[in-house]
Amino acid sequence: MSKFTDFVEKMAQDPKNQVSEVKVMKSNAGYYAGRTCFDAEMRCFVPFDRQSAYYLTSEEVKALIKKKKNLQRIMKNMRKVVA
């Protein structure tokens, strides 16, 4: 198993280690859409994943997240109509 797979399994077993919703995050490379989780051993929030490319501003990432949420809402409504 990979370290990432081990990490994901550990996260699933410990209810304190919940993964956040997608949000704007920042690194030295720029702003991006990603999630965090609480690491019980380190007792702090740590980056969990990156779900976008890097951008120059947080506003660009906010717009991207909003667009993704709207698209997910539309797809969910379409599934209801088809079903």
C-alpha cells in the first residue's frame, strides 16, 4: 500500500480526522482549490489534497469553486428529472 492509501484509511477510522469542504488555499506556488483535514497526532489542520491548478489570486479560485458547486447542483437536478 502507498503512504497516501494508508493515510486515507487512517482518516476514515478516526472521526476526529474529517476532511473539509473544498476551499481556497495558498502555497508558495499560488492559490488553489483544495481540502484540509485535522491530523490528531500533530494536533493541527494539514492540507489533504489539491483539486485545481495554481492561480495568482484567491478571487480566481473562489470563482472556480462557485462554478463547480453550481455545476454539481445542476447535475443533481438533472438526475432528478431523468429518474
